[in-house]
Amino acid sequence: MGFFIEMKKTKKVLVALSGGMDSGTSAYLLKKKGYEVVGAFMKLNDAKGSVSAEKKAKAIAKFLRIPFFVFDFRKKFKKEIIDYFFDELKRGNTPNPCVFCNEKIKFGMLLQMADKLKADFLATGHYVKTKEIDGKIKMVKPKDKTKDQTYFLWRLKQKQLKRLIFPMATYDKKKDIKRMVWEIGLPIPNDVESQEVCFIEGKTEDYIKKNIKAKPGKIVDKQGKILSKHNGLWFYTIGQRKGIGLAGGPYFVVEKDKKKNQLIVSKNEKDLYRKEIKIKNINWISGKSLGTRVRVKAKIRYGHKGAMATIEKNKIVFDKPQRAATAGQSVAFYQGSELLGGATII
């Protein structure tokens, strides 16, 4: 199975239109390929950006002359994603909302809508490549490694992957997409891309302040010496250097003690490095465990290059210590360019 399914008859595909360049181009490419294309916009929240994105998505569908639907997922999105976001913060973790949104909303509820519309496939503008080998769908990095989004899709299952198409995987560079958009006249400004955390407008800290009450506590060093005060552990993440408000630094956030409500900092950046991290909720893309000791290249955040490690039951042991592994974030497992699966750091 390539990026486009070989068709004996016209296949129907529902395309998730965000109003951005990648999803709009995906819809164009699929229509050009001969699919019966239907556009859909997911109404996830009432942010100003969402209202603007809906108008852009509608304009793209009109330009392409394809049916267009707006699905109101706001209630489900609040329960599954926004509430999860705040629950994780209150636990002292750093949440990964896009990972769970992909699983539960984009490739969960939207696939259900595809079924109601009797669509064979669902397509998005993600930069991901899939291929079928021996009846199993494998997920691999796209040609343009700088746009690779496999990290955010580690929770997907075979049942979902068999229905998904990712047209953007075939393009080498973003500039090729921009040139195509300009040539065909798609109504998308060249600088418009989908927002990563769609429900946050403005600064994340301000958004959190509006939704979680302050809970002042102490900022201490590793020896327990009190250095200052904080207004809530949820305003900080492991590895953070700026915005701590301490003189004589730089200081790094190395730990959050929820029981004592203390933020632990250090001037020694080496205190951020860990050779071993605990994990939970492992998901294997193949649907089957690869064993009790698996060698992988583990990526502990989106911007992380990845490092060689061994998965041992509920933990990962790195060959070399890694910086700022953070509870609540995802760790994705790779062998070469293939995404094997992932887990949540605890």
C-alpha cells in the first residue's frame, strides 16, 4: 500500500480540512488522483483561531468544488483533551494533548464520521508515510524529515491505519508545497499552517492562570535550601531555564515534588540527565509486543533527535544519559525510519 490506494473503482475519501496549507493540498492531490473527495472541518473549541480556520477550510472546499461538512466535536474534545490537559498539569506532569487528540478525535471520532458518510478512507495533512507488508501497516518517516510528524501518532492502531492516507509524505520540501499552492491558486496564504495546540490562544501560562487557581509553594535547591516561591507547579516543566525568577543563575527545573508542593532547581545542568526512565501504556503499531527486551531509538520529545536504548518491561534504559525526560510526555520508539510504537513517561 503506497500513499495512494490503487483503485479498481472510485474510492471515497474524507479529508480533514484545518484551513491550513497541508490539508488543503492533500484534498487537491486526492481529487486529482481520482478519488471522490469530501471535506470536513472539526469544530473543537470556540477560540477565535478556530472560527477563522473554519472559514478558510470552507473556502478551500468551495475552490475545489467538493462537499463540505462541519462536525461539532466540542463536547467530546473538552472531555477527552482539554480536561486531560488540566488533569495532567494538576498531577505535576507536562501533558501531550496533540498525541491524544490524534488518537481519540482526528483518527477516532472523525473515522466514525467517515463511516456515516460511507467513505472508504480518511486523509489528513500529516507528514507521515505508511506501507503495507504481510498484511500489516507500517508507519515510517516521510521524505522531508524536517516535517516528520510520526512522533505524534504512536498511539494509533492497525484498524485505524488501514483506513488512513497521508498525501504529504511524497514531497521532499515544504517549498514544493508552497509552489504548488501558488500555481493552482488554492486560497491559502503561504504562511498559514495549522496551530499545534489549537485550544490555547496567547501565552500558555496566561491560559493556565485563567483555568487553574494559584497554589503557591517553595522553590528549593537539591539540598532543600529555600530560594524563592512559585505560584503553582503547573507553570513549570522539567529542563526549563527561563521564567523561574531566580537571580544568580542560570537555574534549571530538575524536579517537581507534588507532595511538598516544591519546585526543585539546580545550577548544574547535569542534574537533568537520566539514563533510565519509567514508562506506561506502551502501544505497538503492529498490534503485537516485540518482546521483553527491545532495542530502539527512543525519542523523548518532538524536538529530540532520538537516542539508542533498550526497552525492558516498564522502563527504558538509554545507552547514554538523556536530558530532561519529562513525566506526562511521550516517548516514541523507532528502528531506522520506522515508528514501532511508543509510551507515556512517568
